[in-house]
Amino acid sequence: MQTIDAILSAENLTQACRQVMHNKGAAGVDAMSVKELKPYLDKNRDELTELIRQGEYYPQPIRGKEIPKSNNKKRLLGIPTVADRMLQQAVGRIIMPQYEYMFSEYSYGFRPQRNTHQAIQKSLDYINSGYQHIVDIDLKGFFDEVDHCLLLQILYRKIKCRETMRLIRRWLRVPILLDGKLVKRRKGVPQGSPLSPLLSNIMLHELDMEMERRKLRFVRYADDFSIYCKIEREARKTGNSIFLYLRDKLKLPINRGKSGIRRPLTFNILGYGFVSTYQKGVRGKYQLVVEEKRWATFKTKLKEITRKTKPMSFDQRMQKLKEVHRGWINYFKFASIYNKLNELDGWLRNRIRYCIWTDWKKPERKRKNLIRLGVDFDHAYQWSRSRKGGWAIAQSPILNTTLTVARLTQRGYEPLLTHYYKVSPHYQSSPLFGY
């Protein structure tokens, strides 16, 4: 069976359609939603497959959308139509197995049974094994810089099917709609399409093979990769040679400002940092922590949810907090975060008390609610008429002893440490493990 036959089989297209509907996502330039995809496929399946076989199928332009990055810059996403997303998913389902067995065991991004935690753990293993001179290379706008001709040449080594190659080439070259204008694309793999993670892995597999040929110790997650050496001279030599390989062979530029030779204390990988455990009597070993900007981003999200002016019921606020902090803690569960999380927990509870105090609004309502919570008449009257600001009262004994952790928990609040205890591999053996 030819590749295109497997791609266009009824079973494969149906599975691809289900996957796109499951992933949801925004509509493309034709405004078709994912809910309309199955009726569209049922009605146009024969016509669509015939157009592809005859080489007469042309994808519609992708819709460009800029999203903010943590460094105040913007990342350009390309959103294909749902029909093109379905076809790309169908192609990926067939060609992925042809490449997966070839990929390096040190490549962890966008692959089945592999994740960021495995990449981070491998990096920690290298560092604690003495490979503490780290070549940290940042590819400058990788998804915007991929050379189409080179990528198609690499694909053709494995995919000999003309119709499949034609489809992929047209998806690579399709224009992008920006501010109402169609912009031609001659390089780059647009982020946002189902096929782009696989294409990026296929492209950077060339780099993996080169590093394995040189017997280098490395970790790669998509376009983030680092190489680990024992001595600085070796690291500098390796960094220079890999830079030349990327520039001359793969035609990928490097961000010189963000690349360099790092030591563990100045190195970050996928949001994690490293600190020495020398103070605990184990010289030369390192443990994982969360880099500072990730803490700042997390606190900003919590602050936004607990903003007193945000129109939200108490139950909605608690549900939103759970969604945000559970996802964050699940990701950083391998880091030493107990102490900081404990401190943040206290701050968050005061934010919630501040919201409750603000919701009570009028002094008489505040007095009655304080009495219901067990405050005597005189103190309830005094605090309900206080001229102190809401934040000061939220931190005062009057609310700390009435709106207790137990009472907040009964109403749906989940302390950050409660979820940390559930998922962290550290807390049972060392509850004061963190930083």
C-alpha cells in the first residue's frame, strides 16, 4: 500500500477527524468550527480524496495570530482551517511510526511516552555525574527559520510517495493572513499546525545524529537543547563546532545573546533551575528548583484570579484557582518548592480573605457576618467600622481567626501544599526539602 492510500483510508481520516475535534482549537480563515468538521468530512470525503490523488487540492491560507511571550515579545501562531488540520493529522498518523523508531533516545519533545520531566531528570543526572560545563544553545526563531528545500530533501529520503510530498510542500508554502493581508512564506514551519512538531523533530533529528556521532551527552526537547561536558575547554570547542554545523548544514541561525557556556547555577532548562546541595553535606550534587520568572508568572496568575474587582463568585474563584495551581504544581513537582509554596499559600489565603471582606461591602453586613463567625458583639462592631484598608484587615487576627484554613477549605479552597503533598515525590521523606 502506498503512503497516500494509508493516509486517505476511511479509518485514518475518521480517527484524524476525531483527534482534531478532541483538540478543539480556533477556526481558520474559513470560520469553520471543529463541530462542523465531521458533517463536512461525511459530505466531501470522496471529492476531497480524489482532489488529493489528482494533485488538485490546495490548502487555504493559514490565519496568523500573535500571542504574548514571557519576555514581552510576541510569538506568531499559524492556524490552519479545520479541514487542513484534519488532513495534517492524517498524514502525521501515518508517517510518525516511520520516524519514531529512528529518533534519538535523548530527544524528548512531542513524542509518545516522552515528556519534559524525563528531559529535566536526564539533565540533572548529567550534572550530578560531573558534566557541569553546559553548552546552552538557543535557536533563533526556529519555527520561523526552517529551510523548506532542506526539510523536503530530508523528508524525501523516507517518504517516496509523490502525492504525500506534494501535500506537505503545499502546506509549507501556503501564505499566512496577517492584518487582512496575505503574506508569502518561503521558510518556516508555522506553530499551531498538527504537523509542525513532527516536522521540527525530523529536521532536528539531523542534529541529534551529528551529536551522537561525536559521542556527546545532550538533551533535546523540540528546539531547546543543551550539551554537557566535563571541562570548559571541551565545552567551548563543542559549542563552536555545533554552531558551525547548525549554520552551514541545517541553515539555522543561533541567538548569540542567549547562547553560551553555563554552569549549573546559571543554567535553566524548561523552567527548572539548579542549586547546590553542598550546605546539606553532599558536595558537588545539585537539586532542582523553579526559575524565578516562573514563580513571578505563577504569582501574577493567582493575583489576577483573586483580584477583588474581578466579577466572579466565590465558588468560581476557587475552581479557577484549583485549575491554575494544580497544573503548575504538577509540572514543577520534582523541584524543591515546599518553603516558597508554603509562603505563597499564606499570601493567597489573605488575598481570598480580602475578596470576602470586599464582598461583604456595608459595615452592618460585615458586623453580622463577624458575629456569625464567632466574634463578640463589641469587636465585631469595632472591626466592621474600622478605617483600615481591606488588605490590612485581611492580614489581621480578626479574619485570620475567623476565616480559618479549615473554614476556607470547607467552602472549596484547596491549599497549595495539599496538592503538592499528593503529587510530589519529595514530601514524605523530607517535608522541609525546599527552597
